[in-house]
Amino acid sequence: MTMGGLTLFGLLAVTAMLAFYALEDRSPWFILAFTGASLLASAYGFLQGAWRFGLVEAIWAGAVVHPWRKRLG
């Protein structure tokens, strides 16, 4: 069983989201990293043709920016 490049990209994006979500309490920079990983997952969704997933992930990334700013400020 082989994994295509797009599937590997999606796997890495979602794995990064999980890891950064688990580390959010340690630093606001992990919140920002989670946002970036969400954007990567969004890109995966659009590239794969699952535009609903891509749209939800993009909205999720935008929603996470507010807590990041709050923690910095």
C-alpha cells in the first residue's frame, strides 16, 4: 500500500494540528502554529476536492487568531 504525495501532505497537516493543539497552553506561538497547520489542512481540502473541508478549516484558522492575539496582549 503506497501513499500519494497529496495524502501524505494532508496527514502531516492534520498531525501538526493535533500536536500544536496539545501544546497551546505552553505558549501563544503554538496557537499561531496551530493556525498555520489549519491553513495547510485547508489547502489540502481544496486540493483534494473536498472544498467543504477546506472552507471549514479556513474558517477555523481565522477563529483561532483571536485567542492568539488575546494571549499576546
